[in-house]
Amino acid sequence: MLLLTPCLTRKSKSSAVFGFSIYYISSLYFLIQFVIGITFILIDPNKHTFALLAQLTIAFFYSIILVSLLISNERTADAEEKRKSQINFIKISSEKIKGLVENLKDKESKKSIEKIYDVIYSSPVKTHPELIEIEESILASISELERYVISDNKERIISLSNSLISKINERNRKIKSLQ
């Protein structure tokens, strides 16, 4: 079983953590089986029934522990993936807004976009399927804002910034109501 342990570990960001616990349990199982096998050989090599029952009992407990550990690791990896996908909206939108702030020269426009960044960055990362439409609308507005920053349209930048802040606040309110 010790040799099969790498195949049992799910490939993810936390593979090393998952693998360590499985390696530990498998190594412990191997050592216990080895010691018990040697002990029975030294005591009486002709009586194999009791030795077989003892080793099967240990293998049974090992398999129960291993299966529960694998289930736990799968749940943790699934939660990790879900969390990663939930963080993506905040990460993508805040990076885009941060890039816009760096490209602006006008102080008033820069200040209005910095407000957007603050609101997005402080937004809850948790999302919900019902919020997909609002989040896509926010991302579309950010793309529109990028065009206005490129064309240096101060009035549209400020107007769209205020609109974006309202949309983000609406998203945040809906998240709180959906929890």
C-alpha cells in the first residue's frame, strides 16, 4: 500500500498536505504489519491462522482509516476549488481597476476609480449562482470604463464610476441576503 499512496493523492494546490497524511498512515500500517509478521515468525512459524487473522484485522482498520482520510481530502480539495472560483470575480475586477488607476492622470477621475477599487476589494469573495448576471454586468462596465480611460473622457469616467459603485453595492447586498 505504501507504493500506491502517490496514486491515492488528488492533484491540487494542497497535494503535499493531503499526501503527507496518507503517507503517514500507510507507513505506520506497513511498520505495524512488518513487526507483527516478524513477531509471529519468531514465536511459532508453523501457526499461521492467528497471524493471518491479526494481519487481516489490522488491514481492515487501516482500510477504514484510509477511506475516511481520502473522503476528507476530497472534500477539502473540492472546497478549495470552489473557493478559488469564487475569488476569481474579485481578483479579476480589482486587477483591472488597479490597472486603470495607474493609467490615469486626472486627479478627479483617478479618485473616482480608486473608490471603485476600494469597494470591489472590500467586497465579499463569496458568490452565488443568482449573482452571475450582476457580476457579468460589472465586468462589462469595467471594460467600458477602460475604453473611457483610454479616450480620457472625464465626465463618462466619473458617471460610469458612480454607476459601477452602485452595481457593486447591489451585488454585496444580494450576497448578504442570500446567505
